[in-house]
Amino acid sequence: MENILILGGDGYLGWPSAMFFSNKRYKVTVVDNYLRRDICKKLDISMLYNVPNLIERARIWHKLTGLEIKVAIGDLQDSEFVRSLFNGTVKYDWAASKEYAGLPDTVIHFAEMPSAPYSMMDYRTANLTISNNLIVTNNLMYAVKDFSVETHIVKLGTMGEYGTPNIDIEEGWLEIEHNGRKDKFIYPRQAGSIYHTTKIMDTDLLWFGVRTWGLKVTDLMQGPVYGIETEESKIDERLKTIFNYDEIFGTVINRFLVQAVAGYPLTVYGAGGQTRGYININDTIQCIYLSIKNPPAEGELNIYNQFTETFTVKELAEQIQSIAIKLGYDCNISLIKNPRKELENHYYNVNHKSLLGLGLKPHYLTEKVLKGMFKFVGKFKENIKKDIIFKGVKW
Amino acid sequence: MENILILGGDGYLGWPSAMFFSNKRYKVTVVDNYLRRDICKKLDISMLYNVPNLIERARIWHKLTGLEIKVAIGDLQDSEFVRSLFNGTVKYDWAASKEYAGLPDTVIHFAEMPSAPYSMMDYRTANLTISNNLIVTNNLMYAVKDFSVETHIVKLGTMGEYGTPNIDIEEGWLEIEHNGRKDKFIYPRQAGSIYHTTKIMDTDLLWFGVRTWGLKVTDLMQGPVYGIETEESKIDERLKTIFNYDEIFGTVINRFLVQAVAGYPLTVYGAGGQTRGYININDTIQCIYLSIKNPPAEGELNIYNQFTETFTVKELAEQIQSIAIKLGYDCNISLIKNPRKELENHYYNVNHKSLLGLGLKPHYLTEKVLKGMFKFVGKFKENIKKDIIFKGVKW
């Protein structure tokens, strides 16, 4: 039975991934320190609905399916805690059997502070983002090097690392010819926030580990994710993933949907020409599964651009507006002064063939998908707090 | 009177720079937390001779020259301490006048853990290197952004950030043509240690600040520095800079000299074909001075490759050996198995015209310079501890 360790298992993508792999009969351990929930509490940001904590969810999952997801609660910035997951001394906070899970075949590393606006609030949140994201990654890298060099690390990167260059964006690498000589490099990156910059840095770090110690790493350059339900979350209401709709943690499609349901104008920054690649949460999980099924060789770094279609922000707003209106919602689009430093019109042509080549079957942002999300969000309309949607973090 | 803040003012380059600018009648403040001295103590590494602490040195400097170098002792990982240097609340640990120095026109940022082998000892030293180097840089960047956006940040980078690519190394930037379109990027980097990787990361961070907030930054991509005396250190024996000759903190030329004086074979790693660019400590100071005299415009990042000549490690060993023998030392070269992961033979062609263009007058590694260093080191022959020269840190 393959063994998977999921860091950041309480998160928007972490928990659905845990259930997916558990359902496929992988041996799954999840780790989290509730950083996201704590930040939300501190900033007075509520989610669309309450979600049981990780221990409770693992218990419910076990009761309903008979399957075990072991849980360890702790801060992965603590090196000794990370090492305990690899040397067998970890104490699980919940498990059907307290026996050590064993060395993981794969680690899925979601354990990063994932919000660009949070990282841009002030020097404190910037420092927290840098420390958390880099020290966790370094602790993981060293634990794998020291205890389990065969383990495949799947790290979530972001398309935002590339920024918006004036040339085609390739999948992670670029062959450069200069003065008649050639070499292949990591594709040049320049990101639009401190958060995105830490993702460039953690790639630098893992790429060092790959070159130096022969580690096996996959870096998934993911676009903004949308969606709520997965096959496993449908088993029980309490197994839904967390869902933010605020400016700090809510990804744009999810946020626009909630805004439409709440009758709050869809807020487009600047001219709205910012083009990005988007992906459905079910495809995220599919991509991770495909990456695990096709691991890199020793000393190899696989980099995949993980999204299925591109839209400008204005296109997204218009698409969501048109469906909202069909469903009887009163929905306006409001162009506001861009609080971010970013190009509002730019070249954007991205290669993203690899995951399709591995067999990815995309779920596109169709009317049906959007209507399904509207229906889901609509059930929680009463919970929506309009005042948390836009906080105006500037950079 | 121009105002300079030097972070890492106790270091090998920090203190000579402080005296240089003070001598030129700049208003100088130095900050340090003695991290390097503390690590040396912990690892039982002694320097070639004892050096008074920073407060004592500033006091001696003031007594002998009448000039003031203000001193603040503290950890720059502490954001509030960094901000106190910019908002006027700093308490100096030594100053002729306790009055606030005012906002700096220039900050010279030496305050990083500078050793590749130290960063590679284990996960703890790797974490310390990452946290120290990135949090200090981020605290500085935010303090400048929040209080003093006109301040020019001069950051010491390293040639090691480039690694050894198979194409010519340009000065910081590379214009790339791809599929018929063009853009200009930070030159692609891949370093050979965790330490060098943190220097790539701090460039990413400052380049973000330059693009986003219009900061003015100069990044000096420096090769290994050698040398001891500067004009100002000659004023008094007690004003000499710190001098390490161990594998952890001793740069290769300094270390080889001490090895030759001590009758310890010059240890060349592997085939010794590793080519690097080297620079005399006096030229380092000259380069910093030229960078300050030619600051970047708002929102501009100047990157200069800071070295004057290139050698293979084997060439260096042979040059030092030949002079050692002339001076009557018994000097052998010992080729040892390379403890590092690096190419021992590689292409290396580096553009370093900019600083020459600004007026740099190089001090080359001549027989005269080496003989002067031999004479200097010879005075401290009795202090040399052979057992600290090689510790065998592997990666």
C-alpha cells in the first residue's frame, strides 16, 4: 500500500486530497497547525460555513468509510517535529492505530501561507510568510535527504511565479542560446507579491536539493483554483473543504460567486485585462495523482504548469454575471482602482501540455459547473458577511 | 554630510568599510549582533588574532581620529530594532553624541551569514542561514519602504549565485529572445550551497521591492575577497579587521596563506579546476564607494560583477606555493577528494566591465601583494591552530 504524507492537510486542497488518496486505499497521514484558521480568526474573516477541525474530520471519515487518515497537529517550522514524521517518533493526535505510518513514498507539500494579499499587509505578515514557507520547505527537504532520499516531494508552486513576461512561458525550463553557446535553466521568474516570491525561493531551495543530493521533486505551477465539491466530499456534509470568499484567502472565481449571490458588485481591479490560468479543484487533485503516478527519477525536478484554461478577470466577471442574471440574481460589475502593482494588459501565452500528456481530463468552467457552484453557495447565503469581501490591501 | 548605515559592521568587510567612510567624513553608524564571533566560539574556531569588539573599536577610532562611528548592537532579525534605526528611537551602545544619526542616504547591507560550509553543516545551520539572511533583508527592505524610500541599499551579493553555466555570465541581466519575442530578465542563477541560494533569494526579494515600491538598490556580485590591511587599519594595530583562516569562514586565498605559513599542505579540492573571480579587500571598498557615488534611479536595480581577476584553485595554490618557497617556507600542495558538489572543470567567461567603467583601479594579486600578506600573517604564526583549518564539511 503506498504511503502518502500530506503537509497542510487541513487546507482548501489538503483535505480533499487526503480523502481522495485514502479512498484509493493509499495510507494517508495529514499534518497541519491550523495557521490559516488562526489567521482568519485574527483578521475576523469567517468562512462560508463552519468546518470541523482536522481530527474531527478524520474521525468522521473513519466512521463513514472505515478508512484511516492519521493526523498530527504541529508546526512544521519546528525541525524536530518534521523529523519525527520520518524517524518514527511522531505522536499522532488522531489515528485508528497509533503505530508509525512508516516512511512516505510521497510527500505532498501544501504547508505554505498561500495568500498574496496577506503577505502584503505589512512587514510582520511578510516575515511570517517568508519564514513559514521557507523554513517548512527546508525542514522537509533535509528530513527527506537525511531519512528517506527515495521519497518523492510534490510541491505546490504557482503560475504567479512567472509573472507576465513578454515571451512565451514554458513549463519550468528554458533553453537559452547566448553568444553562440547554450544551456538550460529554470525559466526566469519575477512575481507580483511577497507570497509569490517565496514560491520562487522554495523552488530555488528544492532545485538545490535535487542537484546536490539527488532528490526527486515535482513542482506544480498552479493557477488559481475554484470549486467546492469532490467525489469524497459528497459522502457527508461535514466533509466539505474550507471555503473562503474574502479578499485575503478567497480565490477570484470562488469570491465572485459569493459576491454575486450576496448582491455585492463583482470587483474588477483596474481594466481587468489581467490574464491567468485557472483550474477546477477536481483537476488539481487529478494533476497531483498524475504527478505521483509519474514520479521524477533520482536527481530530477519535474515542473508542470497546472491549469486548464485562461481568462481575463473581466471575462470571468462577465461570465459569472451572465449566469447570475439567468438565475435571478441582481449582479453588477464594478471596476475599481487597482490596489495591486500589476500589468492590466499583457502578453500571456503559456505552455501547459505536460499534464494533458499524462492523461489529465479537464473539467472546464462551463455554465453547468458555475450553476452547480451557485446552487451550493446559495445554501449558505445567510452566512455571507459583505464587510469581509474587500479589505483593500494595497501594494 | 552624507549619512551611511552599515549593517554587519563588525565583519571582515564591515569594519574596514566603516573606517573608510568615516575617514572620508561620512556620518557612519554600524550595527551588528556578533553572529560570526558567536558561531566561531561555538565551533571552537579561533581567528588569527584577537580583535576588540565593535564598541571598543569605535572608541579607539574616535580617540585616534576624533571621528565618530556610532554603534548599535542588536539582532536585525528583530523588525522593531531595524525600524528603530529609521524612526529615530534607536539607543546607541556607543556614540560620541547620543543624538539620532538621522535617516541614512545609503545602507550597506553586509549583515548576512556568509559561509557556504557553515550553511551546509546540517538542517539547523541551514535554517539559521535562511532565516537570518532573508528576514534581515526583508526587515531592511520594509524599513526603507516605510520610512526612507530615497535611501540607496547596497547589498553584497556573490558571484556564486550564478554557478557555472555553459554560457557567458553577464552583469546581472540577460536579454532573452524566445519564439520571436524578447524580454530582459535577471540572469538565471543556480548556486552551489544553501548560503549562496539565500543570496539568490535576497536578490529576488529586493528586486521585488525595486519593481513594486521604486526602491533604489545596488547588488554587488562579489567574488571571494582576500587581504587584510587597508589605509585606515594601518593607523593602529587594534583597528585590523577580523581574519579567519579556517574552512568555515576563511576565504581561500587567506586560508592558503595561513596554511603555507603554518607548514600545512595547501588543500585543493578535486582536480582544482574550479575557476572563480577574486578581489582584494581594498578593491571591495573601492567598488562600494563607486556604487554609492553612482546610485541607481528610483525603481532601478544596479547589478555589478565585483572581482578583478579569475584563477583556478590550482593556479592559486601554485602561485602561493611558489612565493612561500621563495620566502623559505616548506610548502606542499595536497589534492584531496572534493567534499563539495561542484564542477571541477567548467566554462567560465564573466563580464565585469561595469565597475571598471565607473573608475575601479584594481589591485591585482601580485607577488608584492602576496609577500606583504605573508609578512603580516607571519607575525601571528604562533597563533595558528592547524586542527581548525580543515573540518571536512561535506555536501
